Amino acid sequence: MKLFFTNILIKLIKLIKLCASIVIALTALLFISNYFGLPVGSNLVDIVKILNNGITFLFITKIKAFIPYTFFGRDFSGAILIALLFVLSNVLSSLLFALELIQNGLVFNYKRKNIKKNQDATVDPDDAIVLNMEIPKDRNELLQEFIALKSKLDAMGQHCAFLAVDVVDSTGMKSDEDKHLTIFDFDRYNQIAAACLFDNGVIKYATTPDGIMSCFRSVDNAVKAATDLIKNLEIFNLNEKQIKRDFEVRCGINAGFVFIDEMPMEQITDQVIDIAGHMQKYAKPNTVYLSGSAFEFLKNGKGFNETTEVIDGQKVYVWGNEKQKR
């Protein structure tokens, strides 16, 4: 209803403003014809006078009754009427602007109410959360939703073992060496490492220039990949290596439940992976450091010995010559 009356009022003001503009034009022509003459035929002057007598006579009469209109012996009542009509036109323009703002606001509110009404009528209650519509739920419903979401999240994760590998002092190995020989030897190292990972069923892995973080379905697979790498590097150092220093690696393994889904290895962030990296960091050259939590899932623990070291709150089990110096 407010919008209807606002539209009517706007149209009325526009009509009044149009009439005022017409009166201004006619009065201006009459004023010019009386005092300055028109550069056109007398017929136009006569038509203007007739129209003015019919339209502006009442206004001119009121002006002459209440406002001084004679100056320098001339009748300026027409000019005064023009000025008053200009003021009226400006007032009407301001009022029209204000009413159009009100009209826009009413139209916006009307459309918003219609949209919300349509949403209430068509949106399924299960989808209401997407539109931030509050639907009261009791405690049991919320618990059921939580359990359902937790089940979906758990399905995206699994218990995995992570193997971190790093070449000992790789920077020092490259100093004072022929660059071509260095590139050849490190390429061969990468090939040997990749073969050990794939032979033992690696799920995914990521590499740095001289390091590897890899994921396996079982601790035994991760252990076998690490021990195979150390053994194969012994053969490589004896028979193929071209640079002076031998290739030695540190290996660290940890296991736990991790959400891996389809993400690349380098995008997965979890404390389980961090601990594997820390195990590798503190391992001796050519040894495998295995966390206590991973050792619990190891079926074949042959060659591992318990140590007194504790890393990130985890007992450490070691495979290899742990007495070697860093």
C-alpha cells in the first residue's frame, strides 16, 4: 500500500512540475514580447498573450495584489511569476528525489520479502544450513549428525606408516667434485631410492633435492623399504659410485591414523608425519629409527633394538649400526 501511494505521489509531482515548466515558458515569451519584441510574426505574439491570459491571469492578479511589481515604470509581474515558479520547480525536484529514494527502498524490501517467502516454501530442511536458516534441533539430532559426519571423515583416513629419508651431508659430498659425476651419482641414488619405495608398495611420496617422505600401508613395508635402501647403497658405493665420498642415509619411521584421501604427499600435514621426520633427523648414518608407536604394529622386528633415546615422547628402536658417528 505504501508503495502504491508513493508511486501516485511521484506521478502527481512530475505533472505539477511539467505544468510549472510550461507556465514559465509562456510567461517568459510574454515578458520578452512586451519589452524586447519577438523576432517572429505577430500571430505568435497573439497566441502567447491568449494562452497567458487564460493560464497565468490568476497568478498575475495575486502577485499584483500582494507584491510590488512596477519598477522603472515597467510591469515586472511576469518576471516575478517566473522567479516564483523557478523556486517551486526546485522545491518539487528535491521532493521528487526524496520520494524516489523512498520508492527504491520500498521496492527493495518488497523483493527481499518475496525471495525469503520463496525460500521458506521451497528449501528442504536438510539444506537449510546452507542458507544459514536456523532450524531448532534437539541434542539427539545434533549427536546423530556429528556421528554421521565423523564416520565420513574417518572413512577418508587410515592407519599408515611414514618413512623419512635424508642423505647425510649431501652438500659436503658435492664439494670439490666434478659436477657431471656428482649429477650422475645423485641421479642413480634417486633411482635406487625410488625402486626401493615402489618394490615395497609405497602409496605416495614427496621428494626434496636430497630427501624423501613416503607413505606405506604397513610398518613392515616402510621398514623393508628403508633397510633395502641402506643395503643397496652399500653395493652402489662399492661398484658404481664415481665421487669420493660414500652415500649414507638416515631413516626415520612413525605410524598412526592420518587423513590422506587424494591429497598429494607434500600437502598432508599431521603430527604423525612430523615425528617420522624427527626420527630421521636424530638417526645415525645408515640406521633406521623406529618410533615406539610404530614398533607396536611391526610384525617382523628382527634386527631392531630398543634404545634409551626418547624423541617427541616416543621410545626409539633402531636397526643398523647405531654406533656410527654422525
